[in-house]
Amino acid sequence: MKNSLRLLLLVLLVLAAGCGSIAGSYEETYDDAGNWIVDSTFEAETRLNGGRYEFLVKKDLGIFWSTAGDTRRDGIYSVEATPLEGPLDNGYGMVFRAEDDAQSFYIFEVSADGFVWIGYCLDRCAEQQAIIGDGWFRSEAVRQGLDVTNTLEVRAEAANLIFSVNGQEVGRVTDDTLERGDFGVIVETLGEGGVLVAFDNYRVTPLD
């Protein structure tokens, strides 16, 4: 079982430089890096491989994120995420409405052993708060195992947030902690390093 008290070493790996505001749709297929930074440290690494954005966390206990360098508010955010290596007890997914140079943001994560975590981080995750449930909760919507793709989607309309995994709703909430900001991907280790996740087809679609 996952610990709802997320006692983690929280480290920022990379942030995309610059921030823009685009009214139309956004789509990233990772055929080239674009605004996404490719970098490597002794703790984590991001790279392009075969049209996907691979994110490796080497530390045993840590949470790392990378953002697109764009600013949004309302929309439908979605990304395909595939864990490739490491323990099944992990966390991976998306961040959105990342404010203050991505120091505060909403988090939507799943794990390769079938759990979901939805909440927000403030001040580089010095403060964390689950907004659905008490922390990690099990969901049959999550496809378990390695080399298995999960599609995460958030419909964000003002304070109304609806979260889905593989087309199945896993929670909804009204929360106005964060109003707008950047978006990106996140990978978390929960006691054992070597978690490698591939991301693809990141989309932000304006609401009708």
C-alpha cells in the first residue's frame, strides 16, 4: 500500500525557459525537443528517444518535473505515459497550472501498481495536499505493469477539475488554489530509484 503521507526528497530537475500564452490548441509529439529541456544530472535525466520524451529518476526518493514553457488556464490536458523500467511502486503523470516558475502546481499521477494521486504542490513541494481522497488510492482504470501505456486527462474549467485515466473518470473536485500556469510531466520514486517513463502526445485543447 502507498503511504498517504508523501515524505519525499523533492528536487527540481529542469524547467523550460520562457513562458508564452497561446489561445489555440497545443500538441507535442516529441519528434524534436522544442521547448522541452533535455538534460542529465546524477539524480535524473530527460532525453528524446524514438519520438518520445523519456524521463529517468535515479534517486531512491524524489520527485522531478519538467514543463513546456507555456501558460494556460482552462482546457483539456492529456498525455500518454508508459513506465519502462524500475519498480512498480512509482509515480508518473502530469502537472498543470504551474505558477511562479513552476514552483507551485497541480499534480495528477498514477503508479505502475494501480494507484492514483491527485493534489497540488506549493513552494517546490514544501507543502503538498491531496484534493481527492487522503492520498494514493487504488483505481481499476490504471493499467498496471511496465511497457503499458496510460492516458491521463484533466478537464480544467475555472475551479472545476475532472480527472480521467484511459477515458474513465477517477475523480472530480472544485478547487481554486491555482488559477493558471505552465504544464508538464512528473516522475516520482518512492523508495527505489531507476524509474524510467516515456511520455508522448501531450495535448492541451481549448474548451468549447
